[in-house]
Amino acid sequence: MTHPSRGIERYHATIEWLGSFAMSQRHPFVRLTFAFALSISVASLAACSVKDKETASDATPPPRQEVVPVGRDDGPVAEAPAEPEISFQSAPTTTAIQSVTNEAKRSNAPPPPPPDYKPQFGGMYDKRAKVAAAPGIAVGSMADFYRYQQQPQNTENYAHMEGNPVKQAAAEPVSTFSVDVDTGAYSNVRRYLNQGSLPPADAVRVEELVNYFDYAYQPPGDRSRPFAVSTEVARTPWNPETYLLKVGLKGYEAPKNARPPANLVFLIDVSGSMNSADKLPLLVSSLKMLTNQLRDDDRISMVVYAGAAGVVLEPTPGSDRAAVLAALEQLQAGGSTAGGQGISLAYAMAQKSFIKGGINRIILATDGDFNVGDTRVDTLKDYVARQRSTGVSLSVLGFGTGNLNDEMTEQLSNVGNGTYAYIDTIQEARKVLVEQAGSTLFTIAKDTKIQIEFNPAVVAEYRLIGYENRMLKTEDFNNDKIDAGDIGAGHTVTALYEVALVGGKGLRMDPLRYSTPTAAAAPSAKEFAFVKLRYKLPSEDSSKLIEIPLARAMLDKAGPASPDFKFAAAVAAFGQKLRHGAYLGDFGYERIAALASEGRGNDSQGYRVEFVNLVKTAAALDGGTKTSQAPID
């Protein structure tokens, strides 16, 4: 009698043969006949599998195998002890790191086929069964189909955002939003372009592109006010009939030795999805650079998570950098991703070594591919939002390609009173964690909101460029319970409004018939807008208010734009172009690159030159352009 498992093997062979023979036939009727035979074979295989399970359950169990004692060759037989569970409270050791790694590897999915694998038959399932094959992968026999299912798929996730619309000042004179100092969208866009493709529109958050760059705003004179406000007006480059209003904030630049001691928890994703050169290895190198920036009175602890979460480094003084670097060196990737469990454990560690009056921050380094436990964005956001009241903030460093969950990582940093940066290169890691270490770690103002009221006697229409996921209700501005953005030491924040004046030619909507104020009720025309900012000092719960009137004379005397203004406008135009914006007219890549070149200014680090070259790359990828593709010197 044939053993059931052998019968299954024969059915597998039959299916393979039918698939290959069908592909060798040219006549459609013959192919249809063998397709029918193939379906019968698949059904038989399923029935055989059920029978196999029934036979196995009724069979006499095999005799118990003796277990060889671990580390011995004689003596009484005893079962090897089970591997101990990971302790969330135990001290960090190499064994603890390896324990988490082993757990990850046990739960890891089967590896993809080797690079030299060649399918036997081309096109059977990608053409007949409509399975979309990845580039460079031919799918043929049933075995090929199974192997294809193991291939990594692009599952990157971005929150959808509709661009801000044009608004009439007579109907909605007030615009309110939370500041945003994140820069992750820019380096992610750069990664797409450098890899030869345009980014998805939802991956482009225009304000993060603009805020990636520093601008020469006047800093505050002292720490009594954590930031200074600058404004500038010029004609809109893509529509000379309108004006572009730039509002800039410059944070106080605290000396390195002036910042409070830091209690940092590195929360590191070591799941299987991190097993590529642009993920865990780059992550480790990045956190090594940050470790080398820390002071002796700082504290560092480390939590890793994969199929399980564990503490691999108890709070360690900054003076013992060798222990931190050694723990980073031993990290390995594998397994599923229990991100929620890791986050809760990291908050527990942060509380364990909490520094009163200091910086208490979790730095989550991940691709955001949480696939074990509660992975819902809203649930994790609610948890992080509750934890920020304890004085512990959460910043996120995003890594990798293919399964980047940008929506989750960016939103977690927003509600965690932290920042989000995407690390695509070691140079970007140096920028974020070395050059901007102070602003990354040291918050000088929290819950910062901007509200601008436009005077309908002067301004007919306005449009805020970017900040779509940072918009607030008008009443939220005065409500100190509403969370908003934080500003780090030395940070710059830029907001741009396109403004059309009453009676001008740049209007996009007809005037409101019944909302035009009478001469007696018309507001004064000496001001065209009124800027208000609210913020809290890091140790306080009540907000402070800054008010700045903007005179109509700014519009009348608007002259040539400054280099910083031109560059910020070029970056904003580029972001709108990548998002397929409807307000640029014929202002294309060539003119964007030219405007940015005019605004290069003092570019000691080369970031602005790099931007101009990215614009030219996007032009070539987007169907060609007259713009020269030669890089700028």
C-alpha cells in the first residue's frame, strides 16, 4: 500500500508535468484540455492532503525517541531544558541579544530563492493566472509560483492627503496649523529619485521638503523667547499676479554643554524585514554616530523587538560608550515584528532611568513594518499620546525600502512630541544625528501653533502650501490641551502662503455676492494679515502668545526676493510638482531648477546643489525636459 505522503508527492509531480506540457502546446483547445486536467489534479491533491491528515491521526504513534543529554555521553537520559523566556527586566548580555535573535529566526518566513535560481517555464502564471511578477522574475511552474509568493513585495504605506485648497478671506479669514520640523519626506523622495523612479504623490509632504534646509533667519537674542519670527513677501514665481508670504521661525541655538542631561532609549527593530544593507547595518552605523555625540552624564539603554521584545542594555552612562557600541555590534535581524510590545517596554525603560528636568526620549529605529500584535495605527497613536504626559517623548528614524510604513512612523513621532527623519544614506545619518544632534534631542518649545488672519479688505484669496496633516481648528489655537509641534534647539520652520489681492488678476474664484463688507464695516486696509503664535516652554503647561501685524506696505514695497526666499519657493514648487499640484501652471522643472540655482547662496554642505540635481533627475524621469542633465559643480 502506498503511503499517503508518497501519494501527495506523486500528485505534486503530476501537477508539475501537466503545467509544463500545457505550456509546450500551441493550440488553444489543447491548452484548455490540460488546464481542466490540472484543476482536477489540484482538487485531488487537496483530498489526498485531508486523507493524509486522517491517516496520520489514526496511526499508532511512533515509539518515544530517547533524548541525548546536553553536553554528556552517559548517565540517565533526560530531556534538554526549554530555552528560557526573554526577561524584560534582566541585565543585558550577549546571550540576551542572541535569545531575541533566535526567537526571531524561529518565526521567520522561508527565505526567497537563491540569486542563481532559474524558473523552468516562463510566463505560465504571470500570463494565464494574472499574477503580477516582480521585475526580473519569471514565473512558470507550480513550484515557481510557490517560490514567487515568497518574493519580497513593495508594500510601502503612505497616508493619503488632499492638497490645501484656495480659500476666500471673506468667508474663511483664519488659517491655523501646527508647526512641523520633520524632514523624513525629503530624504525619502531623494531615495526614490536616486533609485530611478518618481516618488508616490502621498510620499511628498511639501513642508518637510522646505524644512529640510536651513535659512538665514535672525535667531532670538536670548533664551527668554525660544525662537524669533521673520517674514518676507515677494511676487509668486509661478504666478506673478499673486504674492508669496514666507513666515519663518528660528529656534534658539543652545551650546552643546548647555543642554540638560539626556536619558535615551534606543528601540531597535531587529525583525526579518530589517535584514538588508539599507536597514539594520545602516541603523547600527547611525546609532553609533549618535552614541559618540553623547556626554558622560547621559544615559543610554536599549530595547530590541522582533517576534518578542527584550532589554539588551540596561541604563548605561554615556562615559561607557564601549558597552553601547558592543551591544549595537551584536544585533541581528530575523522574524516577525511585535512593534507594539517593543514600544511599551521602551517606555517602561525610559521611566526606570527618568531624569527629572532632563531630556527623556525614545528613539525608535525601524521600517515601521509591524505585523505581530496590535498593528493598528490609531491604537498605537493613542498609546503613545497617553505616554507623552509622563515626560517621555518619542522620535522615529525610518530605514529601508520595499515595506516602509511611512504613515505609521511619521504619525507616531507627531503624537509622541518627537521628530521623524528618514535615513537613506550614512551622510543623512550624519546630518540628523551629528550636525543636528542638538535640535534632534533638545526641545526648546512645545505645542507650537501658528494662526494667520487675513484682512478681507486687502486679501481676496489665500492658500497654505503644505502642512495638510497639521491643520487645526480655529478654536484649537487657544486650547492648551491640544497637542501641536515641538521645536528643537536651532531648528528653522518655514511656512508659505500664496495670496491674491482684492481687485487683482490672480483670483481663482468669483467674489462672494453677499459677504462684501460695507464701507463703514470694512476693516482697516493698513494691515493685510495678522500673525499669532502660541507655544509652551518645555517645563510649562500654559502657553505664551506672540502677535505680529503685517503692514499693507509690505505688499506695495515688495522688491526682488532674497536668495533664501527663492530657494524655499523653488523647493515648494518642486514638492507641488511631484504631487501633481494644480496651481503651478506651466512652471516646470526647468524653471524650478533655475530658481533654486539663483537661491543657492552659501551652500557649504552642498545640500542645495544636491537639490538642483534632484530636480533635473526628476525631469528626466518624468518624460524629459529641456533642462540640462549635467550636474551642478
